[in-house]
Amino acid sequence: MDTLTHHVNTLAEHVLAQDSDRYLVGIAGAPGSGKSTLSAELARRLNAQGRKSVVVPMDGFHLDNAILDTRGLRPRKGAPETFDAPGFLRLIRALKTGDEVFAPVFDRTRDIAIAGAVAVPAAAKVVIVEGNYLMFDEAPWRELAQLWDMSARVNVPMPELRARLIHRWLSLNHSSAVATRRAEGNDIPNAQRVIDQALPCDFDVNGEPQG
């Protein structure tokens, strides 16, 4: 059994054992760790088992570039202070009510957030939220820890994270030099910050799920 399948099986079995009108799963981890891949596969598995599930990414709460420019934060985009953390907390609390909720997504190619791009219907029994700072020991992010019904962290060795983060920029048609500079100047410090200030999760997904 491959590593990703094993992790999905473990998490899905735990979720399926719960009986809740709205069950919130937080998938945390450094940028490039494979959170999106794991979340998508978990949702696919749960939906196949008849448990209506939707994935909501934290990245939709990136502050707009114009705001980042005004605050001198554009070079640090992706750091905790470059997100609308209070807005994200409001979304998670709204999701817990079980009502229909709409969430934004981030278009990496265009480098913009798109409002109302994900619909979470009232019929969704499981909402899988994925993002860097879901279990992060810094205000106000640490308030999220008590809101998850289940939390999991994807752990990937830093050398592998570095390779993935550089590849992410290469896939957007940047040169090798630019891709390396962007990854080492911002993404890798952000990844280290996530690792250094991690709160304990219910599950640690060790290994290297791809994505």
C-alpha cells in the first residue's frame, strides 16, 4: 500500500466513525508538504463512502497585493501576517454552524484571491480545511486549534520541501535563478516558521505525500 493511500485510509476511518451534522477536519503543514493532495484524496474517499465532504483552502484569505504593497509586505507574501486571519477565523466559526457557507480560493497563476468560489452546502457533513497555519502557535491563529473536530499535520523533510517549493516557481515559468531566490527568500523561511511553531495535532502524517 502506498504512503498516501495509507494516510487517507487512516484519516477516513476515523472520520467515518464519527456521527456529526458538521465535522471539521484541519489539515496543516508547511507550504509544499502535500496538504492539498491529501485533502482532495480524503474528500474523494469520504464522498465515495456516502459522507458528503468539501475541501476549503486557507489560501483564499491571502491579502490582496495592493494591501501588501501599502504595508510593505509583498516580499513576505505567504507569511502569517499576509493573510486575513480574523476573516479566516470567522469563516471557520461559520462552518461550524452547519449552514451553507461560501469561501474564497487563491488562483496561484494569477496571484489573486477569488471570493465565493467554494460552496459548502448545509448537506456537507465533513469540511476539510487545509492550510499552513491551521495549527500554528501564534495569535490569532492558535484560536483555530479548538475549532477542529480532528486535526492532522503533514510532515515532510526540509530538503524535500525546498525542492518542491523551487519546482512550484519553475512551473509558473520562472527561471531557475528566480525560482530558487523566491523559494529561499520567502517560502522556505515560512515553512520553517510553520515547523518551529507547530501545535500538536491528533494525527501526524509522516512521509512524503506528493502534491
